[in-house]
Amino acid sequence: MDAKTNIKARLPSRHVTEGPARAPHRSYLYAMGLTTEQIHQPFVGVASCWNEAAPCNISLMRQAQAAKKGVASAGGTPREFCTITVTDGIAMGHDGMRSSLPSRETIADSVELTVRGHSYDALIGLAGCDKSLPGMMMAMLRLNVPSIFIYGGSILPGNFRGQQVTVQDMFEAVGKHSVGEMSDEDLDEIERVACPSAGACGAQFTANTMATVSEAIGLALPYSAGAPAPYEIRDSFCMAAGEKIMELIAQNIRPRDIVTRKSLENAAAVVAASGGSTNAALHLPAMAHECGIEFDLFDVAEIFKKTPYIADLKPGGRYVAKDMFEAGGIPLLMKTLLDHGYLHGDCMTVTGRTIAENLKSVKWNPHQDVVRSADKPITVTGGVVGMKGNLAPDGAIVKVAGMSVLKFTGPARCFDCEEDAFESVNNRTYKEGDVIVIRYEGPKGGPGMREMLQTTAALTGQGMGGKVALITDGRFSGATRGFCVGHVGPEAAVGGPIGLIRDGDIIELDAVNGTLSVKLTDAELAERKKAWKPRETAVGSGVLWKYAQQVGPAVKGAVTHPGGAAEKVCYADI
């Protein structure tokens, strides 16, 4: 891009670089070694979630440098900054998990504040772990400056005595150990080999699910989300993103030109087709909210219902993200969905071309069995199912990929926090056939809507994954498997039916017809509601207190502000 053109006249950075009144601002820029030419070029924020919390994030700094080189080579001025990440694998199973979902909002908010405060013209966002992916994309949609998303890449699979393993196996190993099916020595050995490199959890858990979304929704370059973190080709993708962002600035192609109702439906379709995380039903509505588009859990579930499950990925299947990348990547999955009428091909992407145009040259790879043709699916309906009933008037969600039992009826065994439920599981004080209920773990009631992987993985490790069911107003990790229903709404903290049921109440789960009910009449539930009293959380101050005051219901994405529909002035137009 020619820096001498008058493109600055319409860009936000003119407020900090142009005219005599901005001489003090330019002095700061000269202090950092920028040349006059660089100061008068478009400013591209390069936002990274790099940190040393977990392997998901440690390759992001390297990749950010490659993106900056691409920006500079194409006539832009990159401005790097970092934001936070709360990594679920480390936060899991203790109070730290309350910080996970709120971190999504903090990431979006902090990127917004940085871009607004320094008047950047465009955004390249690099993210590596669960909430950082939607958080970064939410910031792009909120700001609506030309943006490209870059996933840091997945971890390589571990190897335990000749078997491919992931962190899912680690959590399930805890369950095996608790019932004497794994020794201390074996547990020690597997924990040393399960996670052998940089990168996010390797199966179709939440990080890889949202990475798949980033390509399907059009905010990431084709193939870029599939390459594992250690692969050097990632640097090429980042360089290309840096070059491409300058074209988007020149053409004024913005995120809300890309993310539409149709592209959100595309994103939901790839989640279903890949057997992705139930958390997508939380994050897609939140992303839509930033654009002012109504797209809630029920809209997501409708797409899930009519999309075939075709990618044989863990936790329900056999393969990990590395395998899918080497088989043909996310474009291979998208191509067969498009060919069989499950995607909208006319949606714009960050390439400047449509989905159909991007996929035109993609050829089917018959020499792989990671992804099936959409007309020969693993199952005819998606790997994730929405549910509704008198126990979940505002909906619920369950991952059915790899499940053989899709209906379950049993007595409730109620717990008012995850710790109590895990203790019961660990001590085997529950019974086969129980429906374990974990409540007061919703967005407000937690607060923070914790994931229950510790408990669900322990059940699976004990060999009880298909012999009990579990429902919660909290969330599940993408690694969760078994009959586990999350996002039950309204949550217990606001008087939802899940807070009214008692031990022994008969709960009916039907993932075929999408229903979740308790055998109580409306009159019985109403009578119990009269006796119900709200509970105070243990949080009286700080960020979790603020989150509890602001957060909305899970059905609409657990968002904390009015969204694009209430926007008065778009940042990109200031």
C-alpha cells in the first residue's frame, strides 16, 4: 500500500498522527524508532494472547512477529500488544474455573480499549485457548475495523505406550486412578507424555472448535486454523495475514461485512459436522450480539439438528486436529458440506472472496477417513443437540458425538456446586442410573459458569460414562463425553426449574427429540418456586462480582453489554 495516498483521511489513526495538533503524539512515535513514513501509514494492532500460563499460548509471540513482518512488507505499521488468557486446563476443577468465561469479556474489552485508546486502523488477533478465540473475534466485530483472526494452532498428540493420547486422557486417568484401575506409577508416566509441544488441546475441544469456526465464519485465512502450533508453516500463514490486512484496509472490508446471519449458520454447521464443543452454543450467540444480530442457542440448535456429523474427531471419535489438517484441513470439511447443500457459499471472507470461491479448487481426498463425505455421514444429525422442556425452558445443550445411548431416565441426585459432586463421584457415593444435577454454577450463580470436566472425566474413567447422566446450569469442556447436558436455563440462581428439583425426582433426557424434563406438574413446580429463596454467592467484590451483576442468560451467549443493536457510533467510523 502506498503510504503517500490520502487513505489516512478516513482512518482512525489520523486522530493521533495527522496535523500540527498531533505533534506531541508523533513525538512518542518517534521515540519508539518509527520513521515519518511509518507514522503516516495505516496502524495495524497486532493483539496476542501470549503468556506462560499453558502451552496453548507460548507460540503466539513468535507468530505475532511473522504477522508484523507481513504488515510492514505491505506498507502498514504494526503495533503489537498483549491481552490476558485464562487457560481452562489449568483453571479446571477448582475455583479458578470461575475466571474462565469472564475472561472472554475481559479479552474483548481490553482489545477494544487498546484499539480505541491508540486509534488503530485494523486488527490482527492471535489466540490460543478456549475463551481467547471468541473473545478476540468479539472484539473484531465490536470495533468493526478490518480484521483477521489467527489461531495459534493445536498441540501435537502425546504417546503413551504406543497409544495416541490427549489431555482428555489425563482427566479420565484421574477417574481410573480413583477406582484402582491405574497405579501411581502409570499416572505419573502418562502425565509426563500427554502434552508434548506448544499448542491448544489437540482434539475437537473448545479451542479447535472455535478455530474451525474462525475459518467457516470467514474471519481466518483458509487452512490457517488447522496447522499445529509447532509447524513452521504457521509463520507463513501469519505473514500472509499481515499482507492481506492491508488489502482489507484498502478495500474497506470489515468484520460485519463478513459475519452475517448466513455466516453464523455456516459456523454452527461446521461445529455440528465436526462434533465440536457445546461451548460454541455460548460463543456464537455472543459473537452475533456484537453485530446486533439475533442468534441464540435455539438458532444454533436448529442448525445442529439438520447438519450431518462427518468428522471422526476426539473426544467422540478417533482423530485429532493434526490428523484433519494433514487429511485436507478445515477446507476439506467445508467443501463436502458446501457440495451437499449444508453451507451458504455466497458469504464474504477475509480473502476478499466468498466461501464458494475459496473452496473452488479444493478436491476431495479419498485416501483418508478423518472426514467423511456429507452424504455418507457418521450420523445423519449433528454431533451437538439442543434440548428444551419443563426443566429447561430457556434451553440446554448436549454433545452426542460418539454416544450410543441417546435417551436416559433416572432419579435426580442434586449438588449445589461442582466440588460436592466431584467428591461424591470420587468416593462412589452415587448409584448407577442416577441423573447427577450440578446447579448454582450458571453465569450469575457461579459466578462464572464453570466447566465440569473434572467430574465428567472422573465418571468416564470409572467406567460409568454411559450408566449415569449429568445435567448442569454450568458448562462442559469440549473434552467432555457421555450423557452430559449443560447450559440448562434459566439457571438455579434466578429461580430456574433446575434449582427446584429434589433428590429422587425423575428426570427424562431425550437427545433424539431434544427434550429435558422432570416428572413434576406445572402446579408442583409453581408450589416449589414459592418456597425458593435466592442465594448469595461467596463473591462480594472484584471482577467476578461485577460479572455477576452484568451477565445475561446462557441462551443469549452470557453477554455483559447491550451489543451492536444499541450502538450509536461505530468505532471504525470515528
